[in-house]
Amino acid sequence: MALNIDAWTCCCLSSIPTGSVGVRQFLGEYQGWQEPGLSCICFPCATVQSVSLAVNQLTCKSECKTKDNVTVLVVTAVQYRILKDMVKVATFDIASPLDQIRAEVDNVLRSTMPIMTLDESYEAKERMVGGMLVSVRKAMGQYGYDILNVLITDIRPEKSVLDAMNEINASRRRREAAFEKGEAEKLLRIEASEADAEAKRLAGVGMANMRAAMARGFQDSMKFMKDSGMSEKEAVQMMIMTQYLDTLREFAGSHGSIVVPYCGGPFKSSQKPQSSQQPKPQTPRPPKKKKRKKKKSTVPAGASSDSANYAISDPAA
């Protein structure tokens, strides 16, 4: 049996997986694309390149500077796929499609972030995503790349800035917590003050009622003792003595109290007793001697000292 060696060396089998298309080339020239499945090609003159049509995701990391001079790292996810009808353009007309997508994303972010502060950039995610989606679709649509979606997954400032922001937020939360705690303590004190005022009012009402009842009891007691023949002075003394004994009994029953009784009792006269001793007679004092006043010298100026002495010693002169 004779074998054709040239036929075996020129014929090869090619398999294209589902979700992809095969780009056929013959001696480097594009011949078209084929559906997934098994095919026979003449190798090495003819080749088949598998191109995936599935949705892919590209992660882009862009360093940007905000309006308040904060350097941040923006992480973006771009979801794309190759159009089946434009597989030739996507394969042969662009050399580095992924780098082209990254460049478009960086261009949009670095022209948008410098006009916003860090806090505003967190709030403007949707606006930045819309701008990147329009720009990347316009740039890559002509090369057969369909941009499905663009997502900003993270805005990451430097660690020192992130720590400072967390400290600011923590301080703000602590201030709000202190304010709320102060308001709560204020309400509690107001409620306690109102309760204390109401308790004191009720205590005053009770004290007034108690004193009124005591006054009525004293009145009834005075009336009873007066009807029994006692005078008003004796009745008052009897009531004072009763209260005095009750007070002593209460002090005696309490621990740690010192009772100093009143020596004279409640009936001691307020008048001081007169002394029985006679006052001592006072001895008369001798009259004081009156001192004589010395007369002024009448010696004329220019007289001698002897005549002056004579004038002083002899009062008759």
C-alpha cells in the first residue's frame, strides 16, 4: 500500500471553541472568518486564529490629583467585547487595544479630577463614569470593540490622608455623640428638677395639713383642760411639759445622740433671784489736793539772775 506523504503533511484539523470565531489566513492574507467547530486547513500555508467574542473586563489604575492637592489612585473596570461583524478590524487594524482603552480612561480621569475636591470626587462617580463611557466608546467603536460598561470600583487616597479623613469623621461623630449625651442629661435633669419640685410641693402640702391637724389637736386639748377646771396658764404649761418629755424620749431612743437637759426645766421663772447679801458700804475717799499754779516771773528784761531767783522764791514780792 502506497502512502501520499505530501497529502498528510499539508492537511491539518483546526478546532474553534464556542463563543469564538476563527480568522482564516492564507500566506498571511485575510480569507474571512469561520464559525466554531472542526475544520480542515492546509498547513502551513493556511492558518486559523481563534478570536473570543465573550465579554472581557479590563482593570485600569490611574493616579490623579484633586483640587485640594490630594493624590488618589482611581481603580476602573472596563467591560468590553469584540463585534463579530468587525472581527477583521479588531484583529488587524489596531495593535494594542487594551493600552488604547487605558489611555482613554486616564485622559478622562485626569481632566475631571483636578476640578473637584476629594469629597466631591466621591459624590461625582456617576458623572465621571458617564464621561469615560462616552469617550472610550467613541475611540474603540471604530475598531470593532463594543464598550458595555465602565465602573469606578475604588478611589484610594494616600494612607496619611485616609487616616486624617477617618479622624475627622471620628471627631465629628464624637462631637455629635457628646451633644446628644448633653441633651439627654439636660432632659434628665429637667425631669428630675420637675419631680423634685413636685415632691417638695406635696411635702409642703403634707406639712401644712399636719400642722393644721396639730393645731386642731392643741385646740381640742386646751378646750378639754379648760373645761376640766385648769387655768389657761396651767394648761399651756402642761402641754409644754408633755412636749418636753416626748422630745427627751425621742432623743433617748436614738443612737449616737447627746441629751443636754435644761437645768431649770420648762417651768423655771425667767426672773433672776435677788441676792440676800447686803451691799458693802462704800468708804469715802479723801478729797484731792488742788495744785497751786506757779505765777509767772515779773522780773524785767536785763535784771540779774539773783533778782530773778529772789522773785521766784518770795511770793510776797
